[in-house]
Amino acid sequence: MNLMMLLEMAAGAFGERVAFQNGDDRLTYQQLFDAAGALAADLSDGRTKHLAMLDESSLALPVAVFGASWAGVPFAPLNYRLTDPELDSLLSQLQPGRLVTEPDRLSRLGERIDGDDGDFVSVLTTGDLLRTARADDAAPRDEPWSMDMDDTAILLFTSGTTGAPKAAVLRQKHLVSYVLGSVEFMGADESDASLSCVPPYHIAGMAGIVSAVYSGRRVVQMPSFTAERWIETARKENVSHAMVVPTMLARIVDALEGEKDAGMPNLRNLAYGGGKMPQSVIEKAMDLFPDTSFTNAYGLTETSSTISLLGPDDHREAMSSDDPDIRRRIVSVGQPLPTIEVSIRDVDTEEELPAGERGLIFVRGEQVSGEYRGKGSLLDDEGWFNTRDGGYLDEGGYLFLEGRMDDVIVRGGENMSPGEIEDVLLTHEAVADACAIGIPDEQWGEAVAAAIVLKGGKEASVAELQQWVKDRLRSSRTPERIDFWDELPYNETGKLLRRKVREAMGSGD
């Protein structure tokens, strides 16, 4: 089983159903299959070893994903928000290959794509790709696609929030394992529509494409997100499913301020993930979307998307419970998928820890790649992958995240989780968002500091917030410095850019 077999099954089962829609332009499942075959024929020139795309979502995206898979060429969507030097680094790893981009981006790339041996074989626009793949005289690749499950399907460069981006290798077996373990074939009704606003270079964007194809759901692409446009599109297209990152949901909730409800009776499922969700935001969202089922999905690029889910029933149970332990699960990422194992390990010894103890999150399963190009597999001898995320499992097996272990604050030899401090700060009625970091301290090595965003119309003093933390945690975890910010820095996929806060506060700015 591979990506092309998933598309072949979909085209055979519901070929005339609309698969992807971008504005007024549409592709049916059969048209997508045919276009993928035509692109595969074009890519099979003996020189093309990669297909890179530097662009927002368009109908060219699914054609490129499946066309590259048919041709046996790794597909690599690139972050168009990167700086020129960062793009240089990524492009140099994808030669010789084809690059799909837009004309206005070409001026940025200059001599890096001049087509000499060892450089890019050719550069084409998304429009050119679609016209070639959809031409009446386009013929599909003569040779069938490879059945080798170890073939590389997608190269996804990590976000680089803690260092230079690395190319995570997702093989056919990893992506197919994720889809078969989490999606029902033909599970969508013809009227179902999924609103996609996650960028192509994010694992959720890639997983969303293959999941939608296997289920038979129409995907409505939103190349650039604004809360107002998201609301308008969801209503106009009668969207039934959507996935957002926490910062997007927070903006949608703000845009709906003053409305009785969201006015989206067709929206049955709303998934979120990619970053920490403030409890106040999800509570407001559940009030605004009373008939919508919410799902919190946790996953990584290296795990081919979701490995743990807090499902709709979990959300409802947590919100209605008087038990503080169950109520707290609303900020968890739920329980691992049936095909995934999770283990919490000691940071130093990597010995497994009991429920309730914080440590490193290790995961194991067929969909877990844990492999980087040029670095090989980082799985241990038993197939476990160290996510570098910190967290713990409660007695019920619910997973709680506490951020990257690289972000641990070390004060006087004591390791402190910034997530634990942030969780306490976010329970204060005046706090909308919080980021805890370690800053240099002559006596303790590091001191706890926090950047706070207050809710509109609310006030809180530094002393008040310090006492709030001190009353609920040990005094050593009380921020010695608190700065008030208008907003915290997040990247477009919802990850808190803690390093930017550290740079600003650590330098005394």
C-alpha cells in the first residue's frame, strides 16, 4: 500500500466527486488521478531527483504530492516565509530537481536555480504545472508506481524553532500507516467539506491531503488565513470539518465576539493542534460552537502527524466534570492512538517513569519515522523515538505536554518546566497568554522570568502575579521578573517562539 494506491482507490470509488477546491477552480478525484499521472510522466526524465514547491496551497499541491509519488520522486514543500539564506540552505539539498513556485518569488532565488548540472533541472509556476498536467493530450507515465514501502514520499523540513531546519524523511510506509490507522475509507459523505488553512510545509498540511483523499472528503483550500475570511468561507461552503492551530482559533473566537454562536450548523468537527491551547480559548470556542465536536491532535513531523487525540467525548466530560483531575484534561492532548505507544522517561537515565511524573516523551509505532536526511534514523534498538518534548501521563493515560525539554529552566541545579509555570499563570483571570523562560542569573545560573499578555479590560500587577504563582507552586518557581507584552511571538503553525522572548528579556530589552 502506498499514496498512489490510496488515490487509485478513491478515483475508482468516487471519481466524479470533487476532491480539491481553490476559489472557483476544482479537481475531481479522477481528474486528480489523471493529472498526477501526467506529471509523473513529465518527472520521469532520469535527472529529476526531487520535486520542490515554494508556494501557498493551490490545486497544484495535491497534483504535485501524488505525481511525485507516482514518479518515485520525493516531494518537498518549502516554507516561503524563510529568509533568503535559509532558503539557500534548503534548496541546495534538493538538487538536481524541479522547483514549482510563483513568478514573483523567482527574483528572490536568482542564480540558485539557473539550471546548470547539479542545479535545478527546471523551474515552473504552479499555473504551468496545472496546465501541463491537465492538458487534453497529456499522457500518464507508462510505468506503474513503485510498490516499495521504503521509498521516500515526502521530505519535510522541521520548523527550526530550536536550530537549523532538518529534512525529516517520511517514507510511504509511515504515511500509509497513519492514514490506515486513523481514517475510514469512503467515510465522508459527498456533502462533506474540509476547510484547509494549514500551510503545505506543515505536517498537518500533508497529512490532511492524504487523509481527505482516503475518506473521500472535498477539501476547500484557504491559501492565507484571516479569521474573518475563515468564518466567511466556512459559512459559504457549508464546511463540515476543519483543522486550525491554537492562534487561529483564538483569532476566530475574537472575531466572533458579541455573537450568540458561530452560525455554522454544518461544522461537525473542529480539530486543533500544533501548539499549546489556552483553556480560556477552548472554553469560549465550545460555547460559540455548541453543536461542534472538538478534537485536540498532538503529533510531530517525525511521526507523520497525529499520535495522540483528545476526542469530542473527552472534551465534553472534562468541561462538565467537578473533579479537578478530569477537568484538567481539557488542556491535555488526550490518549495515544491505538497504533502508538507512549513512554515517559527520565531525562538523565531514560528509565521509564510512573504516571504523574514529568519527563521526556518517547513514542513508538509504524507511522513513526524518526529519520532525518543525512543523519539517518534516530530510533533506538527497540524502535522508540525521543520527541524531545517534555510531559507526563496521568493515571487515566492522558498525555500532558510541557514544551521542549531544551526549554527547561535550570535554577540552582533544579530543573523547572516552563509549561508548569505558564499553566498556573493562565489560571489567573486577567492573563490571556504567558511564556516562562530562564534568564541569566549570577547567583542561581538561571532565574525564572515571564512575559504576560493581559486580557482586554483586565489588570494585574507584577506582585499580584508573583504571589499567584508562589501560592500554587514552590517559591523557587515564582518569576523574579515579569514583563507585560501586547502579544507573544508565534510562528504561522502556532508554535510559541520562546527563543524570541528569551532574546528580548535575556538582553534586558
